[in-house]
Amino acid sequence: MEKTNFLLLFILTLSSILNLAFSSNLNFTSDQSSLLAIKDHITFDPDHILAKNWSTTTSICSWVGVTCGARHRRVTVLDLSNMGLNGTLPPHIGNLSFLSYIDLSVNNFYGHLPQEFSQLRRLKIINFTENSFSGVIPSWIGNFSKLEQLFMGYNGFTNLPNEIGNCRKLKVSRLGHNQLSAVIPSTVFNLSSLEYLDLGYNHISGTLPNDMCKNISNIQFLLFTSNKLQGRLPSSIGKCTNLQEISFGENKFVGGISTSFGSLTKLKKIYAYSNTLTGLISPIFNISSLELISIDGNNFSGDLPIDICDKLRMLRYLYMKENGFTGSIPRDIWNCSFVDLDLEINYLTGRVPHEIGNLDDLMFLTMGSNSLYGEIPHAMFNSTKLQVLNMYDNNFSENLPSGNGFWLPNLQEMLLWGNKLSGGFPSSLSNSSDLIWLNLSHNFFSGFIPDIFNNLGNLKEVGLANNKFTTKSGSIDQWGFLTSLANCKRLTSLFISLNPLNGILPATAFGNLSTSLEQLYLDDCQLRGMISIEIGNFTNTIAFYLSGNEFTGSLPITIQRLQRLQLLHMFDNKLQGPIPQALCNLQNLFDLDLSKNELSGLIPSCIANLTSLRYLSLASNNFSTLSSSLWTLKDILSVDLSSNALNGSLQGKIQNLLTLTSLDLSSNQFSGDIPTTLGDLQTIQYLSLSNNKLQGIIPESLGSLVSLLSLDLSNNSLSGVIPQSLVKLIYLTNFNVSFNKLKGRIPIEGPFRNFSAQSFLGNNGLCGSTHLQVPSCKNSSLHEHKSKTIVVLEFVLPTIAVTILIVLLVVVIMRRSYYARKTSSSNGCYIALPEWRIVSYLADVGISKLLRESDHVTQTITLATIGYMAPDINLFVPSDEQFISAKKDGIFSILELALNCCEEHAEKRPNIGDVVNSLKTIKTKYLKNIEATRPSRITPRRS
């Protein structure tokens, strides 16, 4: 019996072991299938890691990135981070049911997370950082009740679900750098285990709850940087007593720093930059644990505490730029262990304390754009760690320290422009071999520029403009500094403008400058000679300034090599000759200024090739001819051709320049009328046609220039009245029509209320208000009557006279035709003609309507009438319709000729020979048409 029981027990045990083994084998096979499915969904494996290693011939537990549990041999860890893989996650991943840790960070997985992923209930750590996943973070994220760490930053996720609050064990949630929008789910602030929350660099809006810290007292890192959060900072922030770092920079927070911040005794870093915070920041200065304060770009105010470094002994990084801080820099500042100190763009005053030189660890010091004065402490120039020294735009004076002891071996940036520093160039800068940016512009430095740049091969920008630097005139190494700059192969910007260098620029030294130069400023340096052909070497230059010198000769054709050039200023020199065709090859040219030279000839038509051109100034030269192709530059913004010898008419296609904001054609010899098409330039703000030979009237269309600020038409021969339409130009502040031949009333509405007598001088026919120093206009009714009389005398009466003469001529012709027909009977008998009727005709103006009491000449509405004709002149017209039609054609032809004779412009009127020929043609055609209307058989009229 005992043997039987033992045998039965053995069989049951063996069965259980076999079942367990079989089940494990099935699960093991399931994990393998899931991993192979993941491998199949990888579209790019740059190092072929999975292709070579994930093979069915080996155990999955030995595959790269796979870790199995010791007991069940199931996959518990999948780590494929930093492999550069591309692909998607297949649904099969949900079969890795023992998985507790998955890391796919720093790859390029994309698409949505599959629904089957929610089956991985054992997950404790998810790391998908730096991939291309997209879509919402699924609500089933709340199913991961064991989840402790969630890393999903640097993806394209768009929404954070409320269900995140179900992850009760979550300690770390890093979701920064996604596309998250809407508000932060309130459930997040109920995660009592939460220690690290990063939602920075998203599009989250709304406000932070005032009781935010009520249930997350364990929080140590709160990061909300660069979102759209607004409102005030939570007043209960002091309850997050374990907080070590808080960042809410680059949002829209307002108000001040609450006193509760003072309770954050473990806080090390605070980032509050780029908001609209105001008031004092004294609560922060009581947190002795602080190592970093970044509050730049707000509206904080007040003085810096004089004991700032007594309370903040741990402070190493202080960023306070772009605020409203006042007062002086505390003397105890050396008690801090600053590495970075940024106080620029405030209202600080006073001297910089010499104690600042004791900051041995200082690497970054900026105090630019304040009101500091006095000497820059010499001790600062002995720092061996200083990398950035920016004290620009203050009132510092005196000399920089001499070469002795001047030692900044790690200096990379020194910006001292915009002060009152004097003395010589700090030659000991040659020791700063790491120097990249140097700007000493706008000071009072003087003397020679030393040739020290041989050792500064990392320089990218050198600014020495607006000082009193000179060259060693007559010396063999007069331009030695320029020669040494040739060793700075990385140099992209060189500013030497406004220094009395006074000499001929050496072609070799000039041409050997770095071909990497993008900006070269040599204007107002008293340079002479011709512009070297070596200018063609600067193939990467974008901006070139050579203006305000004494360069002579012509522009070198090698300039066409500067294909990246966008800005070229060579004004105020003595350049001569025509503009070379080579200039038209600079397709990227944006701003061209060759004004105030001695250039001459034709403004070339190829200038139309410069389609990127927006600003053009050729003023004050000797150009004589303007090509109409200029008006094809439809995107140009400003054109200045003033003070040349340009002539001819303005009747081009100026209306094509629909983006033009400024046009100056003054002081030339343009003639003819002002084009009415100027009224199409809706964006123009400044228009000057003064000092030309323009005639005719001021076009009414100028009243359409709704953006106009300045209009100068002075010193021409314009006539007529000032158009009433100009009163609509509400932005017009400068108006000048002086010294023309204008007449009539000066408008009093709109901008004309503000113009003075200077705007209307030299126009004897103008009248208006006495403060404009013109005669008063006569009473309105008399003035209107006179205006109508002038209209009648100038336009109506000549038209009537010509018309009456022509009509009389018609009458004579018709009567002669009538008598000829009456006597044409072959048997001499009295022949009865068709039935007659007497018609009285009207001429074509309507004089009675012209003389009505109204402001304007009004044409009669009666078709083909010009005033009443005396009834004693009778035209006998047969009733036959064809006969009537023939006479109408004759009359209309004569009236058309009469109107042509009355054209306003003389050149459009026909001469007397043409009139006679036209009348003969009309007569011949009329007689022929009349003859065609005769009946074939005439029946005598019954008595």
C-alpha cells in the first residue's frame, strides 16, 4: 500500500514538473516571437546589431539588450538605447508580460504606441527619451500601477491624460520637449510619491493651482520652462519643503515673488527668467542654500542687498540682466564664490568695487548697458579663469592696464564698446590666444594699432570703430596690423570705421584678409587711392562699407565675384565713370548706395537684374539718362536718384513699384506732366519731385496715396489748383508746393490745417487764410461765378463757336442738295417730293446747364445736344427713314470732327488741312448716301 501511494505521488510530481517545463517553454517561445517581431519592425539598424546578434540559434537571454529573470527565464529588461534604430513598435510587444524595464532612448522609433503595450502591467521604468513617437499619451498609461519612472521627453506627444494620476508609485515623470498642450491635469498634483516633474518646453497653458504643493510634499524638481503658463506663482510654494530646483522661465507669469519662497530651505536653483514678474526679490536672498539664481528678463526692481554674499555664501551663478535694478554693486560681492555674474541691462550706478578682482573662480562677468563709471578695476585683468568680460555701454573712463601683469590666457570674449576709455590699444591681448570676440569700438583709444593679431588665430570679430587709431605714416610697416590680421583665417567681421587711418590702402594686405569675412567696415577712415581689384577675393562677404573716404577711379569689375554680397555702401567718395555691367551680376544685392560720387553716363538697364534689391541710392552724381527698366524692380522699397542730370518724361511704369515706400527724384531735369499713375503707389510714404521742370496740374490721383508722410513738389512749373483730394492724406506731415504757378483756394481740411506759409511760397495765384501769407479769397458766390465764367470762356465758347460754324456749313450743303434735286426733273414740270416736316436742332453742350449755380460743369443728359439753335434756320428733312439715317450719319461725323478740334491738348487737335480734307470726305459720303435714297418713280402730289 505504501509503495502504491509513493508511486502515485511520484507520478503526480513528475507530471507537475513536466507541465511547468512545457509551460515555461511555451512562454519562452512567446518572448522569442515578440522580440523577433520587434526586430522585423526595425527599418534601419546602422551597426547591424540586431541582424547579427538576435538569432534563433541562440538563447534570447544572451541577445544584446535582453535580460531574463533567473527563476522563469522570461524577458524582464529590454534595453535598445543609443543604437540609432529606426522603426515602429509592433503589437507583439504586449506579449513580454514579465517586462519591468524598457529603454528605447536615443533612437528614431516613430508612430503611436500600440494598444497592446498596456498589457505590460509589471513595468516599473519606461524610457522613450529622444525618439519620434507622436500622438497622445494613451489613457491606459494609468494601468501601470507599479510604474515608478516615466521618461518620454524629446518626442512629439501631444496630450497628457488625467489617468496619469493612477500611477500612485510614480516618482519621476520627465515629459519635457514634446508638443503637450492644454492644461496640466489636476491629478498630477495628487501623486504623493512624485519627486521629479518635468513638463518644460511644451505648449501647456493655464495656471498653476494655488495649493499645488498640498499633496506633493516630496517633490524635489519642478520644471515648467518654456510653456504658456500664466497668472501668479502659487503662494503655497513654500509647502514644497524638499524642493531643490524650480524652473518656470519663459512663461507669462505676473506679479511678485511671494514670501513663502523663503521657506524653501533646500532650494539650490531657481529659474524665473523671461516672464513679467515685478517687485522686489528679497525673499530669494534669504535662501542660504541657493547656488543659482536666474531672474533675467523681468521687471524686478530695487537695490541689490549690501550683504548679498553674507546670506548667500553658496551662490555661484547669478543672472539678473534686463530688469530694473538700481543702486550700486555691493562691496562684499567678493565674499561670494561667483563663477558667472550677469548684471547687464539694468540701471546700476557708481563705481565697480576693486574687490571684484578677488573672485578667483570668476569665468563670466557682464555689466554692460548700465550707468557705471570710473575705472575698470585692473585686478580683473589678472584673472586666469576669466573667459567673458563684457562692460560695454557704460561710462567707464581712464586707461586699461598696461602690458605688465595683464594676463587673461583663457579670455574668449571682451566687449568694452560704448565707453570713454582712452590710452593705447591693450597690446597684451596677444596673450589671449583663445580670444574669439573683441570689440573696443566707440571709445577714445588712440595711437597705432599694433600688429599683435598673429597669435589670435581664433578671432571671429574685431571691432575698433569710432576711436582715434592711426597708422604709422611713412613707415614701412604702416599697415602692419592689417598684415597680421591676415593670419586670422576665421575672421568674419572687421569694423575699423571712423578712425583717421589716413593713407592708401595696400592692395596686398587688403587682399590677404580672411576669405571668410562676411562684414567689412572701412568707412570714414580717410583712405585714398583706387579700390583694389583684390576686392574680388572677398567671395563670402555680405556687407561692404567703404563710404566716406577719398577713393578715386572706377569700380573694379572684379566686384562681380562677390556673389553673396547683400549690402554695398561706397557713397561719399570720388569714384568716376559709369556703373560697370559687372555690378548687375550681384543677384543677392539688397542695399546699394553709390551716392555722392562723380559717376556719370547711363544708369544701366541691367540694373533690372538685381531682383533682390530693396534700397537704391545713386543721388548726387552726374547721371544723365535713366533706363525705364528700373521700374521693373517691383519689390524695391526705396529709390533715391536726386541731384543728378536726369531728363525726359516720368511717363514710365512707375506704377509697377507697388511696394515702394520712398521715391526721391528731386534736383534733376525731368519735364512733362506728373503721371497720374503715381496714385497707384499705395505704400509710398516719401515722395519728392522738387527742383525739376515739371508742368501741368497736380493729379487728383495723388489723393490715393493713403500712406504718404511727405510730399515735395516745389520749384517746378506746375499750374492749376491744389487738388481737394489731398485732404484725405491724414498722415501727411510735410507738404511743399512752393515756387510753382498754382492758383485757387488752398484747402483747409485734413492735414492742411497744420501746414505753414513755407509750403506755398512763390505761387501768386493762391489764396486762403492770412496766416499762410497769401491773399484772402473773394466771397464764395462771386468766386464760383468767376470760375464758371472762366470755364465758359476757356472751354465752352470755343466749342460752341466751332460747332455752329460746322453746322452752318452743313445747312449750306443740304440746301444746295435740295435745290439741285428740285430742278433735276427731265420734263421741267413741278415734281412733288415726299412729305416734309420742320425740325429744330440743338448743339452739343447745353449752355443753360453749364451756367447753373453749382460747383462743377454739368453735362446735359440729352443725347447729342449742345445748346439751342435759332428756329429761323430750318432743315427740311424727308420722312423717308433711309434719308433720315443718311443725314444723321453726316451730322454725327461732323460733330465728331468738331469734338476733335476741341481737344484740351494742342498736339491732339487736327490741323486746318486735315479739317478741310475730313469735311470733303464727309460731304462726298453724304451726297452719295442722299442719292441712294431717291425713289425710282416720282408720283405728283394731289391738290
